[in-house]
Amino acid sequence: MANVDVSQSKGKQKHGKKKKSKRIGFRIDMTPMVDVMMLLLTFFMFTTTMNKPQTMEINLPPSNTKADVAESNLLTLRITDDFRIFWNIGVEKPVTVDGADKTAKLVALGKLLKERNSANPKLITLIKVDGKAKYIDMVDVMDELNINDITRFSLAPMLDEDKKMIGTL
Amino acid sequence: MSKSKRVGFRIDMTPMVDVMMLLLTFFMLVTQFKPMDVAEVVLPSSHSAFKLPDSDVMTVTVDKEGSVYLGFDSQNMRGMIFGEENKLRAGMQVQLTELGQLLREARIRNPKLRTVIKGDKESEYQVIQTVMETLQKENITRFNLVTDLER
């Protein structure tokens, strides 16, 4: 099509054919439309991929099952509303995880959990979070467990006995 | 003759434009399907890179004040659970006491439903804990927490 168009516009001798050749070679320049489409396309492509939310998977045991765990295999984490972390194994006295700020505490907690889990591979972590704590505190702790590949954990409500144990009641 | 060919050189863009139009329509439709937000929620961040499933999702949203909303990704499900007049709304506010009943009903209609909890990072843990206990009671032992990717 393209070369027919060009060759005929060049031939000036045949006057009768000139008008007709313009019709045959009639084209609309699609470039602006293509530009706009490309823009929209990139916009939609970016927005769709960006909006894919990340999730964290949790597996909890069904509420009607009772699992018996030896005390020495149970590591309890208690998190207070002002983000102090207490940990103990079995019936030992709870000890705090120290750190200057939240991040430092979480890093220390991760290290501790890793150590304890390599020492005892059967260890099960039980997380008890104070009801007045923020949701992010719980997510942060769970994230720390995920980073350290600790898959055996469970969540339990913080009871008054727990609060008494760590001295916040 | 060979020179004139050069001058008038054009590429036929029609196939490219066709493909682009196709992609454009595809993406436009896909973006429309992304879930609307029932409540303003600031997500907590985590390192987990697990992706949210595309369909059959049931979302329990907990906002900063501790209000609980239930939402579904398909209009069909919303129509069945919340009534036809509410099927265009992304979700409805529910009471914690009726959440269990609604979850059970929804799972009878669509057993493939996956549950996700979308909590505001500043919301009180107490509410989230109650929601999780409700899920556990309804035998939903595997669920996801929606988070933002950290860093």
C-alpha cells in the first residue's frame, strides 16, 4: 500500500489519476491514539500489580482439640500493652527481653527464639498478647517468628494469672 | 524507485494497536475487580511475601476504633449474605456476636471461601483476638492477616 501511494503522487503527468490516488492512499495517523493507549496501558498495568496485598498465614489448632505438651517444650511469650516482652520455658519465672527500643527488642527476641529452637527442636511457642496492646505488636512478634522459620506456635489469650505472673496486675 | 520506497516507508501498526487495545481492556476490567475498602485501614508491615488469593475471599476488617466489617469479593456472595439491596457495597459493619453466624452461613454457600483479617495497626489487640477466637470456633483454623511489605 505504502509504495503505491508514494509512486502515484510522484507521477505528475497523469492528471486524471491524481485525485483518485489520494483516496486510495487515504490513511489516518494513528500515532497520537497509540500514544494515549500506551499511557493508559502502562497506568493500568502498574496499578494492578501494585495493589496486590501481602498476607501472613496463620494456622491455629481447632478449638476443640487439646494438645498435651511437656512443660519443658513450651516457651511462653507474654507481650504487655507497653510492649515489654516476657519469656519463660515451662514454669520458670518470666524474664524480659531487653532492648533500647521496639526494633532492638524484636531483634533480641528473634535471636533468643532461634537459640532456644536449635537447642530444643520440639519447642512450641505460645504467644500471649495483652488485650490492650496494639495489633501491630502482635504482627511484629509473629513476623519475627516467621523470619526465624518458627512454624510451631500458637496464640492464647492473656489471662489474669499471666498478668499476675509478669506483675502488671 | 528504490529511493522512493525509503521515503514513504511506513510500518503497519494495526496489529500492535489491536494487541494493545486488548491488553488495555483486559487491565481495565481487572482493576475494576480489585476489592473496595469498607473502612480506612492502615496496614501493619511484615516481611511475609505470601500473596492474597484472587477469588473466594472473605475479609474481616477491623478499623482503628475497633469496629468490625465483613466483606466478600464477589457481588453474588454479598447479595446472598447481606441482602440484594446491599450487594454493591464492599462490606457491612457487623457485631462481634453475629460474626460467627455470618461466617458459618457464608461458608455453607461457598465452602471454598478463604478468610483474611485486615486489621488497622493501631487497633486494639482485644478485638482481633475476639475475631480470631470466633474463627477458631467456626473451625476456620487457617486464615491470613493482610500486611504491607516492609522495606
